Amino acid sequence: MGAALTAAEAVLPAAGLEIAIAKELAVEETLDRVQRELSAVRGELETLQRRDDVMRYHMQRIDEELKLAARLQQDFLPRKLPTVGPVKFHTLFRPAGHVSGDLYDVMRLDEHHVGFYMADAVGHGMPAALLTMFLKQALVTKEITPKGYRLLEPSATMARLNDALVEQNLSHATFATAIYGYINTQTFEVVFSRGGHPNPLVLGCGGEMRSIESDGSLLGIFPCETFEQTRIQLQPGERFFIYSDGVEFAFAGIDALETTNWRLELQRRAGTPTEQILRDFADEVDRFGPEPSKKKDDLTMIVLDVQG
């Protein structure tokens, strides 16, 4: 009996040792597995870091190229606006991104006429900007004759512009709105044609406002399109506003359908100098923050001011 107990007592420490060794081996295996998993995670993190570095490099390159494109687009804008007698021009240009789908120009056509032009390509970013550059180069305002030249009527200029875009037969359905016209700086008569562009406004000294209606379809859809030509007579103290639809969205607030709010803001400023009106409108656009992506849409305005 005593011998049997002694043998049993001898077996128990051996069994405990085996259990302890098994536990130690299990812990080591667990540690090894955890180490391998950590190594794998570390490798994945390094791969992601390298990928992020590559993406960051390419994003910086794209950003630099877009900034260069924006500077090039700015170079195509008029550096100095003409002032002829009491007729003065003012402009506001606020792209929603680095480059804009809006483009404008104000140019002296001859001794007594100053032309104005604005285009708004459907869409945003580089594709829209490239389209506006094409439209600017395709704009024809004069026709050379054996005796010199003659000014084209705005309706003819718009028709040629539309046909030039249609003839490109672009692979994507690409179109734009535009308005072109000129003012006689002696008589203050304005002649213009528009294609799908917002109707211009005339603001009087006392706050009276009228929209100048003129028919014309979008550019780049149908060939041989005709455009109505409209004539209006401005009086000293009146201002003629040409704009892209970005101004409508800038003042729309939460309800994007409220596209007439900006007209009320304009009417309230009937007695305000044009420069201050455009500064106020620029502030309204800029309040969305310094990031271009936070702005709602490209905004462009030309104001023709017949000073009294």
C-alpha cells in the first residue's frame, strides 16, 4: 500500500511537468502566430504608406498642372477694360475650381463700338475650360473686305460660333451658352444676341429693373441655327448686367430653386457704385470658404455702366 502511494506520488509531478511544458509550447505558438500577424500588418501598412506617397505625389502634380492651367486661362481674360467717354465696363470672375467653365471678353471693335462676350460651358473643371477656350478662339466679330472690314451683327457672330462648335463633332454631347453684343459709345445703343444664356438685366438709378428677353438656343446642338438680335437704348445712369447662372446659385441659399434672390440683392444696391456691388457679390461667393470645391458654381459678370 505504501509502495503504491509512492509510485503515484512519483507520477503526479511528471504529469504536471508535461502540462506546464504543453502550456509553454502553446504560449510560444500563440506568440509566434501573433508575431507573424503583426509582421503581415506591418508589411501591409508599409505598402499602404508607399501607395499614399505615390498618390500624394500624383495629386500634387495634378494640382500644380491645374494651377498652371488656371493662370493660362487668366491670361486669356482682358487685362484692361476699355472706358470710352461715359461708357465704362466692370467685371467679376470667380471660378468654382482652379479652372472655370466660364469665359468672357470685352474688346474695342472700332472707334465707336465696344464688344462684350461671355460663354458658359456645360459642366465644370478642365473639360469645360477647354471648351470655353475653343469658343473664344472661334469667336468672329469682324469680316475683312477689300475696302477694310465691317462689324458682324451679333446674330451672325453667334451663328458662326454655333456652327464652329457643331462642326467639331465632339465625341461627347458638349454644348455651351453664350452671349455676344456691342455698344455704340456715342448713342448708347446696345445690340446683342444670346444662345441659351441668361437674359441680361438693366438696372436704373431708382432701382427699376427690367429683363431683356431674346431668343436663342444652346450652342453646339443644331447646325445652321439662327439667333434673335435685340436692340436696346440705354440712358445715362443705367447699368447693363450680363452674367452666368452661377450668380443665381450663389444667392439661392438652401433652396437651390430660389434663383431670383440675387436680383433682390442687386435691386437693394441700386444706389451703390458698381465696384462695390461686385465686391459684395464676390464676398457672397467667397463665404463658402477658401477651398474651390466648396463654391457652388462658376460666377462671371460683366457690367456696362453708362455714367450720368
